[in-house]
Amino acid sequence: MWLHSPASLRHTHFTSPKMAIRTVVLNRYIKKCEVPTAEIFSIEDSCEEFELQEGQVLVKTLFLSVDPYMRYKMMSDTSTFYLEPWKVAHPCHGGGVGQVVQSAANGFTVGDFVESFFWPWKTTCKVEGKLLNKIEHEVIKSHPSLALGCLGITGLTAYLGLKKHANILQGQNQCVVISGAAGACGTIAGQLAKVMGSGSVVGICGSDTKCRYLIEELQFDAALNYKTNDIPAALKKSCPNGVDVYFDNVGGEISDEVIKQMNKNSSIVLCGQISMYNKDIQYPPPLQTTIDDICKARNISRERFLVLNYQDEWKETLDILANLYKEHKLKSKETITEGIENVGHAFISVMTGGNIGKQVVKVS
């Protein structure tokens, strides 16, 4: 539930004592084809006093999320209708979870766990209550970073992407292939495909360590290291009857090879295209003519998926995910970077495949 401050708190305000604050700001905008580096960000230390007006909440940051989509927010023009650029010399923001320190907003009390998509990258920050979502699930309260991963927007993306676009049919022994399979969304999507009744699940990732994790911990049927395998041959071996569902997190050459082996009337869940983010092309990137012809000839669906279009289903879906987690049918893997001053390095790690599962930054 999105909460708003009522008339009963009108004219209410609080002033905090001065406290040491660390903030991450954007130094400059990058070009479309520029590869981001950690130097894009800088750290500012200050001593601040916060005055809360009606409807505002003072929160202590616990964890921050860094995600590939933030690459677009580093440009003066994001080229997407639903993302606005960060402002140079201002705090960056994204998914975050924290705890209420003071509140002048109805529905929030000291100690509440809260999360937001618009969390400033500051150790302590003032946020409008209407931008905060109060965490109700006890399982998240005991492990707050889950609100940024499998029990947050990542889990929602994986579940609703499969539900809306994968056309998984219980008991039909469909083969599901996931690229970027060891990342935040890929690890969840692979597990959920099994829960939804798929047959085999095959993951594509970038290291033998990741492959072992997918097979030994998440029960993927096969995992292919694209850096050391002949992907066309390995796919043929792992998917002898062809590919029925492709959960695409990467785009590019890997996706082209998967599409070549997809069956008639199969489905692509177009979740992300991380291999294309540093190129000056539209999103989602168009397919090569030969690959596009395959999609048309085989009636392969490839519709852009945006989880923001399904907000009316988020609460129900989070309840489903929380139950699966509590029943140990859904595992969460996190790569944790310590310290807000290292958020830039954490972002670069995500963009270069340095993480397994969800990358989060532990702030306090």
C-alpha cells in the first residue's frame, strides 16, 4: 500500500540533531557508447540537520540496489520514457531499503522497515512518505535486503515476465533457456520456471563457478559457460528437442544463437539486454534481419516486458514469492559490497558479470 499523510499531521514537523552523512553523487553524464567507470561517482561527507515537514520521513539506509538499468540514468537523455536521468552533482537514487528514524507521515513509526524505488544514495535521508512502501512481510523484516531481490522488484520481474510472456504449460516438458542466468533476475527466473511446471531449465552464464552454482544449488538441468563453450553445439546437446522459452537478459550474439534453436510458437521473455547497453542503439535493440526472419517464420513471440505495467498484481505476486521462499522452493543468492563509498565499484561489477545473484550494497 502506498501511504499518504493525513490532515491529522498537518503542521507537524521534527528537527533532527546534526549527524554525519555520506552521499554518493553523479560527477558527470556519460555518452551513449561510453563504458562507465567507478569515477563517474564521487563521495561527499557532510554534517546535516534534517527538518521534517508534514508527510516526510527520516530514514536510515540499510541496503542499496545497483542494477544494469542505471546505465541509462547516467546519460542526459535516457532514451526511455519511464526513466529520468540522475542530476549531475546531486545524489543518485534507486532501489533501497532502510528503517524509520523519525516520522511526520501517517502510517510510519520509528523502527518500521521501508523500501522505495527512489531511495537517495545517502547514509541517512529525508524522503516523502508517499514514495515509501512499508514492509509488512516478517520474512523480509528479518532479512531486509530481500526487498531488493527475490522478494522485491527482481522477483516481481522474474515471476510476471514468465507468467505474462513465457506460456509455460504444466507437464508439457518445455525447455527453458535463461541468459545472464547467474544474475539477480536469472537465478530467480530459473527456479520459478520449475515451480510453474517447465521441463528442463538451461542457464547461460560467464564462469564455471556460476555454472556449478546453478546446477548444484538451484537445480538447473544444465549450465553453459559462454566464454568456454561452443554455444550452438552446447545448446543442441542440452536442448535436443529445441528451445520453447527463452528468458533473455543479455541480447546480442548469445541471444541470436538461442533464437536459432527455438521451436515453432515458442516465446521470448525480453527482460534485459545488458550486452547492448553501451551501444548507441534503440531499446529494445532490433534483431538482425536473419534472426528476425526466424522469429516470423516460426511465430516466436518477442514482446517487450516492463514490470511497471503490472503494478496491480504486485501485492499478490509478492505474497506468492514470500510463501515460496518460506517453503524453501525459492532460494536467494546475494553478492554484498560493504560501504556506501563502494557503490560505484558494485555497479561496475554488475555490468561486467562480477556478481552471483543479487548485487546489493550494505550501508548500515
